[in-house]
Amino acid sequence: MSFMEFKHAHLFCGLGGGAKGFNNGKARVGNVQSKSRCIGGIDVDAAGINDFHKLGGLNGRVMDLFDRSQYIAFHGKEPPAGWREATPADIRRALNNERPDIWFLSAPCKGFSGLLSEGKSKTEKYQALNRLTLRGIWLALEAYQDDPADLLLFENVPRIANRGRHLLDQIVDLLRYYGYAVAETAHDCGEIGGLAQSRKRFLLVARHIDKVPHFLYEPPKKRLQSVGSVLSRMPMPGDVRGGPMHRVPALQWKTWVRLAFVEAGSDWRSLNKLAVEDGALRDFLICPEMRGTVLGVRDWNEHTGVVAGRSLPLNGAFSVADPRYSGMEYSQYGVLKFDEPMGAVSGQSAPGGGKYTIADPRMSPSANRHYNLYRVIHWDRNSNVVAVSSSACLDNGRWSVADPRMPAADEKLIAHIRSMDGTWHRPFTTLELAALQSLIEPEEQLELDGLSDQAWRERIGNAVPPHAAEAIASEMFRTLILARTESTMSLALTPIWVRPVAVALSVAQRAE
């Protein structure tokens, strides 16, 4: 058995999900087997680069890739003293003057994302951020114009095909000028990586015609897992074995109550089934402060009230039952069943922003025992001895009290409410989001750089799932082995990413 090494580099690398996946990619053709090596990653976020080192011992470099006009437009001020524009020579130095066989670029997607309003996406700030896509491709190509990379991938949110059409057209023209055949496609990271989430992405794939005459095929699709198949392998949220990223976020009491009443597999529309009389839940009487039109949902055929300056779902009837949409995106307070896959993990994976709550049937590993577990002490009786340790939890003894005071609606706390289906409707922990992204195996621990759950979640949501990147890398390595050994490729069962028509177009471009 002989080995053929392929070097990959990552622009806008983030915390290194794509790089980790490429390092795990494998291909074998005859007696030749691939091995891979990451020669570097570049990103402006220092915390992300620290994670890049931590996640797989990878070599990363902090570098601002804005040009001067983009910097001013995005930050609203002049660059600090000593700042200068990155050049192709800087890119080569960041990669220790090694040439990548494969470039992988995952440029900032905030300006193209549907989470950003159409109006805001058109502001100069986000237009400058969007132009990083074109500048990043140019830097990668220009840095190695004398010896181009064999393959190049550029991934982003699907909406870039519309909001960034003018930039994509320039990117395609640029790649063809440098000798590449190009294909634009969309794929589901969950399907090619076998994840427990559906994560649709845009992918632009390019192969250098002179170096890679063989076609590049799409990776085979796999069945989506259920979230329960991943989470059941992890300790319960709050367990010290999970580390600091496995804590349950504190939510407002009213949010916990609403989540408890949302049916598993559904979203806030489940609340419409509750009977409310005189501003109180008739059948439960636990939330008398829910008056008026909190979380109100307008019928498609009725008019709405005045549109106020804070038209938010939590302070009025500012939601609508739109019959034109049936997907999971933007479904507020959605609760996933334990045996179904989730939607894409995003940087804003909060319970009020989508299906980021799980109906967890594991109330406790020992919930069916009766050794003072979940015991509640009466308000006017004495407690047992208070254990001088961090192990005094509600599921291992009499560490709860029948407090006659109901929490205020906006009081933040961690509530264990057994829902009517017998499960605990709770938000995903940050560690669980990392596992669902395949950044770690469920049995592993992880602690990213910094102390902020919000920052952790944003970096996790922006990451390329390693399992999906691994599937793409394996197909690319197979194509490169065939190209370098001059083997004859047999037709694969999956579609061609870079098709013959793209080859013809690129040849015409080069001739012109």
C-alpha cells in the first residue's frame, strides 16, 4: 500500500470544523491511499483561531482580509495605526509558503442570511462584508497564480445565490480566468455527513482543468439521524462530566411554561389549543399573568393591530399563521421529538428563535427509583443535612422546597417541568449543539475559547460540520488520486459536481 498526501488550507476558517473534517477524509484507489494535512487556516477572529488550534492542533493565523474601503464601511471608522491590507504574499506566509492542493473558503454569511432583513442586508456595512467573498477568492488565487490549487470549494448560505448573485458571477468569471471549471450547487450537510440536523448550504466547486481532468462527483447521501441518537450518548445537562458548555441556560419563567405546553415536534402554534379564561389558563391555573395578546398569532384572513416600534412575538399579536410555509425555519419555540433530526444549528440557537428545544424523556438516570429522589420538602418543615458539595441536586435527594411564591413571569431560572407527554422540554445546551454539528463525538468534552455561551454558540453555528467536510474531502481525494495516477475513472452513482458544460465554458473563457 502506498500513500499520497494532499494538503488543504482554509480561508475564513472559523473554529476549524471544515479543517477537522478534511483531516479525517480518506480515499483509496487500487493500492494508493490518501492521507491529508492541514497547512493552515486564516480568520480575523482571534477566539476562533484559538479554537482552531484547540480543536485539532491545527495551524491558524489571525488576519484581517478587508481592504481599506471595506474596513471603513463595516466598522464606520478608519483602521487603527499599523493596520494594512492583506496581500497574496501574506497568504503564502500564513501557510508557511506551502502550496495547498485544495482551498476551502467559508466566507462570512451574515449579509446573505435570511436572518438579516432585506433592508439591512443592503446597507453599506453588510455589502462590504459580502464583498469579502470576492476578495477572499482573489487572494487565494493570486497567492498561487504560478501553481494553482487543484481543487477549490466555496461554501455559504443558500440565499447567496440571490442576494449575492452579482458577486457570484464575478467569482465564477475569476475562477475561469485562472483555469478552473466551476459548478454551483446546493447540498444538505446533514445528508452527506449523516448528521442529526438538516443544514442546507450553497457550495461552489472548482477544479483546475489542466491538473484535474477527471470529473468530481458529489458524495453519497446518508440518512438523517434523530437528535435522540446523539443526545442519549451524552450526560444529562448540568452534569459536571459535560463541562461548562453543558449547562442549561436560564430562561424566563414564562418561557419555560410556554415550552412545556408546546407539543413535541411542533412549535408555538400548540399554545393555541390551550383554554384561556379571564387571562388565565383554565385547566392549569399556573400562569395568571398571561393576559392580553402575549404570543398572539393572527389568523391569515383577519387584520392586524397597529404595528408598534417593538413588534415582537412576546409583547403582542405580532405573529401570523402563514399557510404558505411548512418548513422548520423560523418556527419559534419549536420542540423536537427525541427521535427526529433537527434543523440547522445557527449562531442564534435560542428557544424563541426556532426548534432549539428537545423533548427529553430522560428526566433522570435514576428517575424510577425511590430513594428520596425528587423529594420536595414542605415549606414549614426542616430540611435534611445540607451536603457540603456540588452534588446536592434535585434528582439525588430532598433538595427542593415547596415554595408558595410563584416566579415572576420575567424571572430567569432553570425549571424542570414535566410536560404532558412525560418529557422535559428544554433548550439544547451549547455542548449538545457542538455534538449535533459533529464538532465533537457525544462522549467527548469541549471548552471553546472565552467564557461567553453566546460567543460559543455563534462560532458553533457558523462552523462547517466536520462529518460533512469529511465526506466532501474523501470524494476530492479520490478524484486527485485518479488524476495523479492517470487512472481511468469509472462512472459513479452520484451526480457530477463539475460537469462537461462547465469545462467547455471555461476553455472558451481562457481562449478569449
